[in-house]
Amino acid sequence: MDYLPIFAEVKDRPVLVVGGGEIAARKITFLRRAGAQVQVVAQRLSPELQQLADTQAIHWLDTAFAESQLEQVFLVIAATNDAALNRRVFDAANARHRLVNVVDDQPLCSFIFPSIVDRSPLLVAISSGGNAPVLARLLREKIEALLPGNLGRMAEVAGRWRTRIKAYRRTTDERRRFWESAFRGRFASLMAAGDEPAAEKVLEAELTQPGSSSGEIILVGAGPGDAGLLTLRGLQVIQQADVVFYDHLVSDAVLELTRRDADKICVGKRAGSHAVAQHDTNRMLVEAAREGKTVVRLKGGDPFIFGRGGEELQAAAAAGIPFQVVPGVTAASGATAYAGIPLTHRDFAQSVTFVTGHYKADSAPFDWSLLAKSRQTLAIYMGTMKAAEISTQLIAHGRDKTTPVAVLSRGTRADQQVTTGTLEQLEELAKAAPMPALLVVGEVVGLHRELAWFQHSTAAEAFDASVINLA
């Protein structure tokens, strides 16, 4: 280890920056954010720094560097294009045992600036020891995406409670378990939702009456298959779950991202073969939450679009279980985008309608005359088993039988298939389609050959029931 990673408090401390250009301005931005008293030595200042000097946000000490300027400063930064001057600054600072950084010159640095993920007061610093700063920046970007923006506020609240927690939890082990539970449980969820008073009430309850608080149910949309389409919030939540209830539409790639030691329970349903009845799923979700667990209900696509997510949350609400929802990319949006089929287009479709082909027997029938209107796109979920009825009814109510259609199978996944044809061919196309599949009806399908981009697509005759395998 070439460098000792430390965090230095520079608030209200004098820091000398030699240089007045763009690079110096970048360093000064971080110094000011940390509360440093910035002194600048430079022949001239950039417009940005000149404005700061004019408003006395920084102190323009002099136009020329002198060693005496180092006597009363905490640390030193040299950011000039003059190699000889940079060397003078380093030698003088080093002789006085001042920490010094010469920008982009590692041998002339007794400290270096790491890449920073700022969730103040929580900070994450990444450094390659000056060997690969671009790599450190790339790692910072990845970590930045994983850490929720509310972590800073959560750390501040935790800081206010530390003394009180020590009074109730005498040992280090007890305090560690308390905070691990808080940071993974309902307290963290409420902080993420911006409800700080409710979050502190949860801390109070767990502190004075351990085990009195229930867990919660978090409904998460897993997207249509490609793990890259899982939302950032969805990723954060599934990595905190104690138990994950998932369905068959959730891809293995998404399941791989869940917390390693979480219980994973499949409650999926397939057409004609209900592995777990809906009321049993509702009951299991509620029971797990009552045990104080963080329960994730992971559903393909978006849980509020033909995902019965509303029914499951109604059960949670009736049982008094707190819940939250993390939306997902729905199949109609994700699968059509990967197939190069825009749902709307000024020349072809001014509206899009999401329809389910799987509905309750006692529900009201479709308004076929409305669905058959031209210049709109129909995205039909779970419609393969009723493709014949859909085709017949749309044609009977006025939709042209040559209207382009597509059957999108296993959309956004490596084995995605796109089958195109006409409305009168829909039944035949649907019979051969691997599941899960989405039906798309409308002139926008005609753009598929021009706009398909996902993996490699071979040429096909338009609307001739050709199958394009994108694997």
C-alpha cells in the first residue's frame, strides 16, 4: 500500500493553491465544498476564480509564489503549466513538512486526490495511487450508481441517535445488530421515501420495544428480461431483501442480482397452470412481513401494468403492512424498443393502447370498435391464446386485415424472436411463438426492418410471416 487513505478536515483551515486556471478551479471547488479557506497565488485568474475573488469567496494572495506563503497553511496544491515552478512549490512545501500535491505529477505529491462519491457526511474515496486515474473515475461512476442519494441524510439521523442507542444497547455487538437491522429495514425505506419523522418513529419503536415493528413489502418491477433494464432503485432494493417472491417472467439474470443470502420463493403463474393461487401469494407476503422481514415481490415488467400488483398491495394495506412500489420497464415499452418498433410515430400512430388478452370471465368485454380504430398501436399482453379471436374481432370491427402485426417473444433477452406478418395471419404467428410473447398491431410494425438494432437481424420480407431470431 503506497498511500495511507485518510480523510483530512480542512474546514476553516488555510490551503494554498498555486495556479489560477481551469485545473486550479476544479481543485478549489472541492476545497470550498469542504469549507477550506482558499488562498490563491497566480499571475492571472480564470473568469470563474476572478468572480470568487471579487466576492471574497477565495483570497487572491499574490501574483508570484514565495516560500514565506507556506508558513501558515495546512496543505498546498500546485496547478500551473510551469514545471520549474511546480518543482519549487513541492520542494519548499516538502522541506516544511506540508502536505503538497502537484496536479498530474505523481512523484511530486505527498498526498493525492481520490475520486470521490459524495453522500455527505458519508464519503467513498477511490484511488489508484496515481497509476490509473481514469480507472478510478470509472469505478467511482459504478459505485455512484449503487449508492442511494439519501444515504447522507440517513447517516446524519444515525449520528443524532448514537448517544441514545448506546444507553439502550450496552455492547458493541448489540449496537451493530441494531444498526444493521435499521439500515436494511423499514427505517431505511422511510428515509428513501423522504419521510424522516416516520423513520425516526421506527427507530424509537425498535429501541424501546424490540421486535414490535413489522417488516414491509416492496413491490419491484424487474423489467422485461434484460438485467440492464432493472432500475437503479430496483437493484438497491433487491440487494436488501430478506426474502424475494418472484414470478416466472423474472429472468435468471435479474435473480442473480438479488441478495445472496435472501430466501427466494417462486410464486409464478403460467397460463392454464397456476402454481400458486393469488390469495396464497398474498398470504405469504403478509406473513413474511409480519415476521419483521423486508419482503420483495419481484414481478416481470412493471408490477402495475397487468401484473396484479395492485391486488397484492390491497392485501398488504388490509393487513396493516407498510409497503412501497418500485416501477419497472413494462414489456410493451422494452420489447418493442429492442425490436425497433416505436409505439408511436407521427406518420403512423398518434396513440398506443395497452390491452390484456387474459381477463376475468365475468369482466366487461372489450370495446372492439374502439380498439379497431386505425392510426393507433395495440400492445396486447398475454394474447397468444386468444389471437384468433383478437384477429377476427378487429377485422370485423373495421381494422384492415393487412394491418402489420408482430409477435415479440422473450423480448429484450438473448433469445428474443420477432415474427412479423399481417392481422389476418395473427393466429398462425402466435401459435409458433415461444413464451412469453407480446402482440403488437399497427402500422408502426412496418418500421421494424429499418430500426431493428438489438444483436444481429437478418433481412426479411415485410409482413410475410417471417421469423427473425435475434439470438
